[in-house]
Amino acid sequence: MAGTFVIAQGGGPTAVINQTVVGATLEIRKRHPGAKVLGSIHGVRGIRDGNYVDLSAIPEDRLRLIAGTPSAALGSTRDKPDAAYCDVILNGLKKAGADAFIYIGGNDTSGTQQILTDAAGGSIAFVHAPKTIDNDLEENDHTPGFISAAEFVAGAFLSVDLDFRALPGIYVGIVMGRHAGFLTAAAAAWQ
């Protein structure tokens, strides 16, 4: 199966989200020679707008550089599509000739993939690539992305702690985590 694969990033950018884009692209090339791999710019908005970059045309050495780059190389979105928006996304995927859609992110991307799967009726394969620093996906011990985020937060707070010991006053740090406090707990436990 050559086919067309669409990859998008959703939610907050992390230190490792680009590794998933690159890993998926390289694996698709290996398993499906001649396949087209389209990266959707700014998540599902790119699918809606027909805005893609051809990842299959990027040389492997350049892709590997992207893998080590922070943030979200394709751009992300915080859109949380409902059924009507998912119909627009599904039409965009069909227009792109997608045989499969890989959506990288957390809870919201997972929910979007479920709506799309139900609406598509098997015409497109939908894959959720979990990547969330919140560590709040069900049915697992820890989510991909959490450990590296926990290490970063712990290191950042260690540096801040040392700086603020030299000064009077207080410091209030805010840590991402949606409805879970796993990053904060990891930073406190790291000591």
C-alpha cells in the first residue's frame, strides 16, 4: 500500500512532539515505499484549509534535525472539534486523498480521532499518537512526553530555587497540567 498519510500535531508543543512526526514519517517510508506523507500545518486547521507540507519530499537527514527541534514543527492548534467541525475535517482528509490520519496529542486529539473514526465508517484509518505532558490519559502508567517534561520542570524549579534562596520574598511558579498535578508532583519529588 503506497497511499497518502496525513500527520498533524494538536495541543501544546513539547520537547519531543517532533520526534513522533519524524518517527512516523520514516516508518511510513520504510513500510510503504512511494507513499505520500503530508504534514498538516497547525493541526486540524491545516486539514480544514488544505494547508500541508510534503514530508515525503524532505531528506532523512533534514527530518532528523527536525526531530531534535523543540516546539511543534508543523504548528499546533487548541481547537477541540465537535461533530460538525469533524465533518469539515473528514471532507478535508478525503480531498487530500488520505488513507490514514495520524493525530499527535493528548485527550482532545484522542476524542477528535474517535469522532472521525465513527463518521468515516472505515474509509480512512485513524491513529492517535499519544503525546501529552499532563500524564492524564487513561489505561497507562505514564504517557509519552511526560517523563521529559517532568525532568525539565524539575530542573527549572531547582535553578529557580537556588536563585531565590539568595533573595528575600516568595516565588510563585505555574506548571501546565490540565486537571492533573503530575508535573508539579514530579518536580517536588525530584529533590
